[in-house]
Amino acid sequence: MKRFILALLVGGAVFAAVFAAAAALNVNAGVLQSGSDEDLTCDTDGVQVYYQDGWQSSLDDFGITAVVVAGISDQCDGKLVEVVLTDNAGNWLASGSGTFTKPSNVTATMSPVVAAKDVYDVHVIIR
């Protein structure tokens, strides 16, 4: 019985120490947001995306090497265009970016190259 009580006391002391250490951490998080942005500043009608792929021997499959973002409004000239590829659970797979210079498209080279069959969605951010 003494061992059981001693184990409870030690476990409680360890829990209290961990909780106190976590409470002492200084965490400053920014504002978290999700969903789509309805207040677009430079491109109000959306963009088109095209995948560049090719056979990747390291994957033994076709891989997405780059994403071309087209149909960007001239008002976005000089802005950074970021592209993120995700799987069906919304997990990040690869990303790339490029600066838009009118009137051309932006080609974002993906890092790492991922199997095309694993890509479920593409997210484009213009900053």
C-alpha cells in the first residue's frame, strides 16, 4: 500500500512540474484564419492553375514538378504568388512560389516533387 501511495505522490509531483513548466511558456500566436477570402485586393475573378508533371524514377510514378498560375489580374503586378499542394486530408505535400510580372503567368517549382496521384487540392495565395 505504501508503494501505491508513493507512486501516486511521485506521479502527481511530475504532473505538477510539467503543468507548471508549460504554464511558464511565453507563446504569442498570430490570428488564425481559414476558409476563402472574399475581400480580394488585386484579383477578384480568380485564377487558373495547370500542373506540369513528368515521370519521376525516384517516385516510380508521375510527379508534379511545377504549377503554372494563369489568369492573374494586371493589378497584381509585382506581388508574390505562393502555391501549396495538399492531400485529401488537407495535409501539406509541396509548395512553391514566384513573383507575378504582367502580362505573363507564374510558374511555381514544387518542392519536393510529389506523386500526381497524391495531390487532391491546390491553394494559391497572392500577397
